[in-house]
Amino acid sequence: MDLGIHGKIALVTASSRGLGRGCSEQLAAEGCRVAICSRDRAAAKQAAEEISKKSGTAVLGVAADMRKAEDIRRLLEDVREALGEPEILVTNAGGPPPGTYASTALEEYEKALNLTLMSAVHLIHGVTPAMKTNGWGRIIAITSISVKQPIGTLLLSNMARAGLTGFLKTIATELAPDGITVNALLPGTHKTSRIDQLAAFRADQEKKTPEAIIDEMMSANPSHTIGDPSDFGAAAAFLASVQARYLTGQNILVDGGNYRGLL
């Protein structure tokens, strides 16, 4: 299927690896001109080169820390200068550290909100003026299955991503008349470094090995496996497509059927 986005300018944040990388690779494969970022400049440049070589499309790699509003402003300037105004935005940020109410220090809450919620707010505020002018735009936020089914050991992530979900749902209605869609992709368990981090945390709590925790995650999933970032990226590419023009304000699970609720 031709998604109709060849030549579109796409910005994917926190994308040198993991789910962001999967989204970047799929958008580049569709012929988008992609900008990626990482806190590590060398990692961003290397990932950009690898994605470019694989897709045959030029990819821009930029250093930016999603915890810092100034970095986000500079990132957007760099993308505009090198490629033009982003027409597709995939917001992503490394998740807050795992923890429970008992183990989470009060000062960690604001950090989590800045990283997970406010980074997306700053990015969206930066790209929407041009999208409105052009009458076309795609905003896709990577959130989590936890916005539907909170995870006990991820208090900060549960809180911040739920807040982001409320923000996205609200602006989807406001931006729809301008031809801009706003959706969220909710990953379940995927093969990323984040899962390694969470498995290590649970292993320490439960006195098990990280490998045993990963096995439990796989066994608990109806598909008896965990997702691959490329699967997730394909879902993002579809949401960015011209065919998805009537799909907005949605929270779409990419979890192998792990979520058991009806809504």
C-alpha cells in the first residue's frame, strides 16, 4: 500500500533505538525525510547513518534532551533549517524510572512530568503553527498500555502518560478542522532497553533473574511473545498516512492482545 507520505518531513524524538528507532525506520522506508534525536550526539548520528543506508533516504541525526525545553526549541530549529517544517511528528521520550508510591521521592514527580508530558507539549506547540497553515499534519504520541491498565511498579509513568493522554484527546478536537490528526500508540512489551530496565527492577524486587521476568512477560501475553520495534513502527507509519485522515483522538494498543479490558 502506498501511504502517500513520500517526501513528507517527519520528526521522531528519542529515536536512536527502541520504539522511536522502529518508527523512524518505517517512515524512512516510506520515503519520508526523517529527523531523529538522542541525548547522545554520536548515537543520533550513527543511527541516522544506519537508517539512511537501509532506506536509501537521507536522515538527520540531532542531539537533544527531551527533559529540556531549550533543547527541544533548538531541535525544531535544526530540523527547520535542514529539512523544513515537520509535517509528521512522533513524540517519544525515555520513560521515568520505575518505582512505587513507597519508593518514589517527591522531587521525582516534577522530573517525570517534564520528561514525559511537557516534552510532548513543547514539541506539539512547535510544529502545529506550520501544520495549520498547510492544512495537513500528523501527530503521533508514544504512550503506554499503562494509560488503560496502570502498572504497579511504574507510578511516575502511569501518572505522566495519563496526563499526556488527556492533553492529546483535548487538542485532537481543536486541531481536526485544520487537517491535523492527533493519536497515541500504546505499546505493550517490546524488545527494547526499557524492558531490560523494567525486568531488572522487577527481578530485584521479586528475587528472580531478569531472564525469568522476561519469560514471564512472554508467557503472560496471548501471543506468547514480545513485540518488535518494527511492528510498532509500521503502526506509526499507517497513522501518518493519507489513508488515516479520518482517524484522530484515538489510543491504539500495540500489545499482542495483552490488554484485557473492553474499552
